[in-house]
Amino acid sequence: MNDWIGTTRSGASGELPSDAALKDDIRFLGRILGDIVRDQEGAAVFDLVERIRQTSIRFHRDEDRAAHDELDALLGGMGTAQGLKIVRAFSYFSHLANIAEDQDRLRQHRAGMADGDGPAVGTLGYALARAGTAGIDGAALARFFDSARVSPVLTAHPTEVRRKSTLTREMEIAGLLDRRDRERSTGEEADAIEEQIVRAVLGLWQTAMLRRTKLTVIDEVVNGLSYYDYTFLTELPALYGNLEDMLARGAGRRVQGKGGGRGGATRTLPVASFLRMGSWIGGDRDGNPFVTAEVLRTTMRMHTRHAMRWYLSELHELGAELSLSVSLVPVSDALLALANASPERAEHQVLEPYRRAISFIYARLAATAVALDVADAVGRRAVAAERYDDAASLGRDLDVIHASLVANGSGLLARGRLRRLRRAVDCFGFHLAALDLRQNADVHERSVAELLEVAEPGTDYTALDEAARVALLARELATARPLVSPFAEYGAETAGELDILRHAAAIHARLGAAAIENVIISKTDGTSDLLELALLLKEVGLVRPDGTSAVNIVPLFETIDDLRNGPEIMARAFACPEYRRLVASRGDVQEVMLGYSDSNKDGGFVTSRWELYKAETRLVETFKAAGIALRLFHGRGGSVGRGGGSAYDAILAQPAGAVGGRIRVTEQGEIISSKYANPGLGRRNLETLVAATLEASLLPVSAPADIEADMAAMEALSDAAFAAYRGLVYETPGFEDYFWAATVITEIASLNIGSRPASRSRTRRIEDLRAIPWVFSWAQCRAMLPGWYGFGAAVNAWCAAHPDDGMARVTAMYRDWPFFTTLVSNMEMVLAKTSMAIASRYAELVPDVALRQQIFGRIRAEWQASTDALLAITGQTALLDHNPVLARSIRDRFPYLDPLNHVQVEMLRQHRSEAGSERHLSGIHLTINGISAGLRNSG
């Protein structure tokens, strides 16, 4: 028995009732991996892995000096080649444990559905039940969904460390593990399933974890598209079908279609396609010089090819299914007309009008694919036919099939593949996902300045103050005169911006306005930033002088100052008639994006969350006064430091009026694979997003009785936390040197995990570093500083200023205020994953002993203060006492997560002292992969 990887509780007391199946799966996969390591690499490697694991447990438990020295001896004497094998063993166990946990979540969900105790929190059933209790009927809910808009937006960022090859193997293992659980076979069948799993794990072990070349933007597009095959194309239509059926049952609309009995069908309450996918991959050029006009064109072509392949494949299968004979079942006149229009005249299909109609639709769709330059999407020969003008035309032909089936006693047949296909066409169109464009406001400013200077030599736009800029831009927007001249030459940056926007206009003409709906302005700090983009859009025809816009102009407020100024910036924009007309042309809906990453790096976790909450509250008031609907776009990352945590809790914790049925949320980095690689989990995550939006929009928002006093307390807490965070990160001499030495930031910058540079400029300044690698680096060394630093200092300062009731106030805030409850809960998860023992080993990499002791001493002291404060507020004796499932998950990871940190420290030491070798760097990159997998939400 290979116990080195099978027993991972490391001294935990007791076992949750639901643990048995999960522990069985982990031990099962661990035994398989252990056998493979021993067979492939030898008993010496296997035994060394076990020694490292046991010693790491001792060090984690007691920060034992003898264990520290033993680890140094074990790792220091380990050759690079042997070290790589050790890292791969622990890393792959992290991945296998994740698979087991995901399968257990699905198992628990199935068990919850079957136990008859009512729908679980976070499900659509639970949300609809709450709505029903509140007196909201099915018709009212359907009206709500008609105006709702919910959109998860996939983004590619330099923390995604998983290769598609390894992800494919892991999905195979997950499928087999699920089959093993469901079937519970015995004898030869069980042996066969186990052998398949062993083969899959062996294939995983023999697949390189790392890419040998840096990802291109197109590589990222390919990776993003894979999740449509895994989850979105199938699970999104299924979610809609389930929602429609639940609404119909709730509204008392469950009736039999014509024909009754089994041939009839359950009628549904139709729901608009309010949940749609978005993407930044291939359109986000803020700081990414590799996103060009050609990349944009290629990205949209790949989107279209993916959609067309899916539709054509589904049509082919649908034709095989609908073999109904007109000699047995009548059809509608419209269906017969569609069938008779088909050039297919096969004798065996003369009496099968549905098949002939589908052949005609297939031919038209194939012709459309050719016209849209994706002829390679057509997998089989199709007769010549006229193309579809748009996806809506395809949808109308599919509606004809649906209506004929329902009207002639075959409604049940319409509820299968056809129902899913009709919904997919409505959701994904020919563009698959709405691709956002994003660029920095500074780039727009420079481009506009150049256009104005070329058009009117001597014009110095950059010298104007804000009021003068707004006045000039407003005048230009109102005139039909173009600024761009075909006879002038422009700089590379301006020419590139215009080229991107011209391609966007061409994509609108080819695929429709839904293909590119939003153009986002990073670092928005003035109303002129919005008008600058509008002027550039006007030059390519996406904005017209009559005040209509074909896209949404979306400001992104990122830093603490930006969040504070954002509401006033929007008020001034709405007061500008030229901009106000643009908003009116978009249905009087204005989207605003809020950045969780830069605000955190700028002001720390507590202040970032508080300033985001205040900004939302003030935006709601500003928009209400202007008579404009607000749609918030939350730029959340995977880690808590970048807005991560439970999406359900985060949405319900929004201030009153901030959701209103409209929300977009980024899905970033490794979070995409953990949420959406498994179709079952993907469906659950999509459902949770919808359920939370419904509850936050239609049900009363709970608020403390004394919200004004709580907000005043929160302001004081934020001020103290801000001072503590800024004092360490930006005001401590030598902090940058500490950060670059005590983390893997240098090595992350060289890892082939993203097309975007780690820093905005070639400096070591924290201000110039991107927020994503900043958070990622602190996660790797297990300090997790961006997710908690400053909280302990803030609570201590508050209690010192209010000795009589200070702690009672924050305890009541935690109990009664969803915003503060969520803030504390997310921080608790981060603190539980933090290990000061491990972080101390990274601190040893700082060559300046005095600097090391000073800064790490402050970090450790604040970690202790934050932990103590959190326990006092929550009334717990240990972190996550109130969440034993999460506590178990984190605790069980330490025995195979900690060793990766110890090996990483040793490899960093050797790599840096020996001026670096490729093998050392490769080993460091492998540890980054494994630690990221073990933490799951590290970027």
C-alpha cells in the first residue's frame, strides 16, 4: 500500500460524514500515482518523496528547527534531475486531489437533489422558491429575464499555468472517476475501469507539464474556445431549459400538448437569452502589444468557425433523429415549404419532410460558413444553397421545425436536441461570444492628440485642461467632418488603434453588433477619456454625428483615487449633451467596470473592498438622478486579493440597487479551468451566477439596523488598514528589494504562461507591476499578503479608539451586514491558506539580514494580529471552525503542498546563486504549477 500519498489528514481530529467517498477517491488516485512513480522512477525517488512529506508535516505543525535542518539536508543534497521528479510527483497529486474534490462536489449536489429536503442555497430552485415566497410569480420572473443581462467574461492572464494537454488528460480521469462512482461495478467491469484510470494517470505522468514556448494570443484564444466544447455549448442551453421548465411549473402552466400522453410535451414559459458569454481574449490590448488588428480578425474568425462547426454537427445529428414519416404524422405547411425548398431529392427521404428541411438548413448554414470565410467548418458535403443573412434567420427556420412538432403531437421530440440547438443559436449567434475591446486611456489620449494636430497643425491637445478638452471633443463629435486623412501618415500607435477599430466596424458588418458590444477604457480618470474614445470610434463609423453609437463605451475605474472620483466623472459625462445622446442610443444603459486588482495593490484588501462598495453606492445614486440604468462589470480575479471568493456571496453583498438584473463578471486565469472544465461543475457555476443575480435584484437587500454607524466604523477601519498597508508596501525603504528576493516574481516573469508582460515598464517599482503577478507571487510564497494585510492593525486601532464597544460593533457588523460578512469570510479563507512557517523560508532568500528580519517581522506580526482579530469577531477558536468542509480541504492539501514550497525555495537558492541554469528554472516553473494547483485560486 502506498501510504505516502494516500494519508493526507496530517493529524486532523474526526471525520466529516461526507468525507468517506472523497477520501476513498483520493486514496485510490494516490495509490495509482504512487505505483506509477515507483515503476517509472524507482523506489529511491518514491522513498525520498515520503521522507520529504513527513518532514514537511513536522515543520508545518511545529515550525520545528530540526525539521527545518532536515529539509535543508534532504533538498540540498538532491540533484536537479531528482528534484524535478519530486516536484512532478507532488504537483500531479495536487491535480488529482482537485479532480477528486470536484467529483465529490458533484456527488454531494446529486445527493442533495435526491434527498427531498428542498433546493440547496445557490441553485435556481432555491432562488425561485425565495421569489415565490416573496410573491413574485412565474410571469413576473419571465418579464425580469426579458430585461436581465448576465455575462461571465473569459480573460487570459499570466497566472494560467495549465497546458491544454494536461487538462485533457485530467478531464478523462474525472470522467472515469465519475463512472466508477456511479456504476459501482464489480469484477471484470471494475477492473476495466481501474485499468483505464491507470492508463490515463500514466499518460498524465508522461505528459510535459510546461510549455516550451511562450503562449501567443492565438494560443490563448484556442485555450478559451475549448471551454465551449467542455461546457458552454451544451450546459448553457440545458440551464435555460431547466429554468423554463421550473418557471412553467411554478406558474401552473404544465399542460399536455396536442396528442396528449407520451407524445405530448410539457409546455414551457419562454425565457429570453439573458445569460450570454463574453471574452477579452484577442481583444484586450491594454499593455499587450501582441493584440493587433490581424489578431482581432483571426480571433473572430476562430469564434465563427467554432460556432459553425457545432451547429453543423448538431444539425447532422438532428437529421438522423427526426426520421418522422408524413405517412404517419402530419406536418405544418411551413415545415412542408421548408422541406420542398431543399435541393435534396433522395428517394428514401420523400416521405420524411423533417429530414429534408434539415438538409436544406444544413446547406444554407454551410453556404453561410463559406461566405464568412470559415469553409473549413463544413465537415461534410452540402448542396449549393443561399446563405443566411444572420443567426436570427437560422433560428427562424429552426422555429418552424419546433412549431410543426408541437402542433402535431410530437412536442416531446422538440424538447431534446432541437430545443438545445435553438437556444444555442440564440445565445451564441455566428460570433459565439461578445468580444470586448480594451485599451489604456493614455493611448487614446495620444492618438486623439495626433489626429487633432495633423488636422489642425499647432493644436496641442495635451496642453488643455479637462474642461477645454471636453469642450473640444464635444464639438468634434457633433460634426460630420472626419479627422483622419487618407493623405496623412500617422505614428505606429495611432495607426494601430485606428486599424483595430476599423476591423471592429468590419466585424459588425459581417457578424452583427453583438459580436463586439463593449469598448473599455482602462485607467479612466476624467470625462475626456470617454469622449476621446467616442471620437476615435466616430472616425471608423461606430459612432455617428447624430449621437448614435454601435457599441457601449465603458469606463474602468481601477485605483483607489479612480474609484473615489468615478461617480463624479460619470455625472459630468451625463451632463455633456453629446455623450448623453450616445447613452440614449444604447437604450439608456451605461456600463461601468470596477477593478478589484489595481485597487488592491494600490490600497490593500480592506480599503479596496470598502472603496468599491462606496463607489457602487454613489454610482447607483448618480445614475438614478440621471435616469440611466447602471450595469456593473466586476473585474474580479481568482484570488481573494483580486476579488475572488464565492461569486454567490459577493453578488448578494452588493449595495441596494447595484445589480438590478444586469451584471458582468470576469473569469480569469486558472479559475476558468477550475470552474468550467468539468461540464457538471460548469453548469453549477453558471446556475449560481444566475441565482445570485435574481436574488440580489428582486428580493429585499438585508441591511443592519444602524447602517450609518456601521459605515462610519468601516470608514475608520479602512483608513487604518490603508495606512498600515501603504506604510509597509510603499513607505518602507527596501521593501521592493525584499519583495523581489523573497518571492518568485522574477521567475514568474519568464514563465510561458501568458502573452502579456508581467510589468507595465522595465522597472522594479511596485507601482509599475501588474496586479496579477503581484498577487500570484505572494500566493506562491504562502504569505498571501494582498488578501489580509492591514486588517489586524485596523481592528486594533478601532478597538483602542472605542474601548467600551469597539469589538461589539465589528462583531455586530459581521453578523448583520452582508458586505462585512463576505469581506471577513474571504479573508478567513486566505488566512487559512497562509503559512508563516513556509513564508519564513522564502524570507531567508533575502540577502540583507537586517532588512529580512525587519520586514518579515512586520508581516508575521500583522498576520497574527489579523488572525486574532478575525477569531474574536467570528467567535471561533480556530480558522474555519464554521466551515469544516473548506477547513478539511485546505488542511488535507498541506502535506503535498508544503513540500513543493520547500523544493521551490531550494531551487530558487541554487538558481540565483549559480547565475541560473535552464534545469533549475524548469524545476522552479514546475513548482509554480504545482503550488498554483494546490491553492486553486492563487491568481
